[in-house]
Amino acid sequence: KVMNEHVTEEDIKTSLLEEVEREVGSGPSSRLHQMEEILKPIYAALPKNEHGNLGHVTVRYALHRMFVARHGWNIKGLAPSVGGVNLSSPAGVLKDQVPAYIQDLFEQRLAGKGFGLRDLATLAATVEHLIHEEAVVKLGSAFSVHELLPTSVLGEAEADDILDTYMMSFILGEDL
């Protein structure tokens, strides 16, 4: 069985709204604030547009640098070649295109003026959140395959089996 290759626009908008809600009333220990602190040196070093913000390509570069440094992630959807693909398919958005789709949503909202640091941090937190949610679902599926609950106490061998199953499903793109 082939893994579902689409994320609905509603999933993306919901995740985006969750990140924006986290921003409201957030303090210095919030995830968004932490993301701003991580991105601040990258943001400061990059060239700005005429509005003093980051442009389309520069945002992708900043996100790429941040995700590689923070997690070792090389996200296909941040590649410049994704730009020419139709991102409004009624069947949903291909997972590799999610970062580009979200960036396009932000750019529409920002009316072409570019991304400030807060906008960049919110975008980064949204993409990170979507990836984390997908990983949690895949790990839960690996537990189900082994007929275990995620709250089960595991021995080393069981933990290895679950991680092997998780990684196989990830690498092969299989829906467990």
C-alpha cells in the first residue's frame, strides 16, 4: 500500500493558525520566541529587499540553513525548483510542496513586502510543527504494527523493532 502523498489545505491552514495562536500572549520561553532567536543571526546576515525584509528566495535559503543546522533536515519543498508547480490542487498539497505552499500563503498575506523576522519565525515554526505531527503519526503506526500502545513500557529489543519499523516506513514511503 502506498503512503498518502497529500496534505490537505485545511491541515496546513490549521497548523498555521495554531502557530499564530501560540504567538498571541507568548513570552520569552515560547516556541516562536525561541525560533526568532535561532533565526536572528541568519536574518541579520541576509540581504533585504526595498522594504527591509527578506525576499522569496532568501526566505527559502534561511529556512534551509536553519533546518539543516537545527535538525539535519534537508526539506525538498524548500528547493527553488518547486516554485513553478501548481500548489492549489483540489486533491491537496503534495508533502514535498508544503513549505512552498505555506510560504506562498504568507507572501499573499504580506502583500509582496517580504518577510520580517517574526514572519520568518512563524513560517519556520509552522513547517517544523507539520513535520513533527507527521513523525508522531508514523511512530504511532509503528507501535500499532507491533500491537503495542505508545505508552507501553518497552525493552531494548522491542524499542529497536519499533524504530526499525518506523525507519523502514519512512525510507520506503509505506503507509503502515
